[in-house]
Amino acid sequence: MYLQEWPSIRFALETALLDLKQGGKRKLFDTDFTTGGKGIPINGLIWMGDFNFMERQLWEKLEQGFNCIKIKVGAIDFNKECNLLEKIRTRFSPEQIEIRLDANGAFTETDAEIKLKQLSEFTIHSIEQPVKAGQVELMKHLCTLNIIPVALDEELIGVYTKDTKVELLQKIKPQYIILKPTLLGGFKQSAEWIDAADRIKAGWWFTSALESNVGLNAVAQFAYSLNSPMPQGLGTGKLYHNNIDSPLVIQSGALYYDPSQNWNFNPLL
């Protein structure tokens, strides 16, 4: 398996070859997304910081039309994080706003179950990686409890073969998996993870991993081609001030490809 230990390079090469095959126009898949007809619903990402910073981001995302919010937890005082979630639920029902959480492995064997029970009071859609990757038995236990549906993220990184993918998911049995082609090794590797997830009836969605708009474009087009109805995590491209100008735009909580806009590989010009 070529470049398996350099997944981002493998993803870049796979993208470049597919683009070359399609004529080098950065349109990898011919869909309603690349024609500008339809957008991809995405979650609004709330970055870690102090309470006021996170709260300010939250209301900005809601004003921008997002109805699926992803909040990082585990970085500040846990009670303050719960306070933020309570504020959301006081104003918005689960039918109005879907809340996804990402703990980035912040919880421990000692407190994970307790914190999940506290968070469950706010009707949470899912929580990514509640404990650090590599604790298979603990993760399996938390998935079995299903206090909050668990999504594996970092747990998938470094698992290269189809058989080991199936084996891992069969053992842990998560409710969801998060697909980051840049960190998993591209489209083919992501497709193998989807097949493994389908075997245990686990859901999945794609998330960008701080790529430039070139990488984000590839991930978005591939995600749309698979007809997933779930909001995807494809909003990280707007974090850069020196990104490559592209036809990708975010409007009302969705990512669109606007064919009327051009690529500019030198934003300074």
C-alpha cells in the first residue's frame, strides 16, 4: 500500500490524479454541488477559548443560519461548558438546533461516564472522541452505555488495512465515525471506513482538517457524491487569512460551489 504512513501526501496525490483525469479544472465529481445547484449542510464550529469567546461565537453561528452546532468541550471549566449548553437549550429545542460535541480525548476513565451523563441533559446529538485514542476497552464501554452517541475520530488514524478497520469497529461498535481524508489517506481509505461502518449500522460524516481550499474542495466534492443527508464538518477553510481564493462559499449554514467565481492561486494579486 503506497504512502500509507503519509496519509496527507497520499490524499494529495489521489486528488491530483483524479483532477488530471477530469481535465485539471478542480471539478473531481460532476454533481449538483459543482454546478452550483445545491449546497452541503455543514455544522457551525465553535472553537475552544474562554467562556465569553465561545458564547460570542455561538450567537454568531446561529445568526448566520446554522442549525447544527459543533462545540469543543474539555478545554475550560466543565461547569461553564454545561452553562453554555444550558443557554442554548433554554432558547432552542433539539428540533431547532442540533448540538454536536467534540471532547478531543479530554475525559478520563474516572470521569468520562459522569460527564457524559451530565452532558446528556442537554439532548446532545453525539460526542467525538470522549477519551484519548487507543483505549479500546474504555471506548467500547462508553459506546455500549450509549449515554450520548459516540463518534470515533482520532481512533481511526493510523489504521491502514480494510481488515483492521472492520475489526476495530466491530469491537468498539461506535454510533458514528468521523472521516478526515487528509488524515486517513484519501478517498479509497475513507470508502473502506464507510463500508466498515455500514456493517455495524454506524453513521458517518466528513470533516475537514485545516486544509487549504484546494483540499477542502476535494473533501466537499467527495462527501456530496456519497449522498449523505447529515450535516458535514466542512467549515474550517474560512479560518485562514492567506487561503487560496476559490468558488467555495458558506451561506445560511451550507457550503456551496459558486461556478461564477474563479480560483486564484495567488491571493495577493
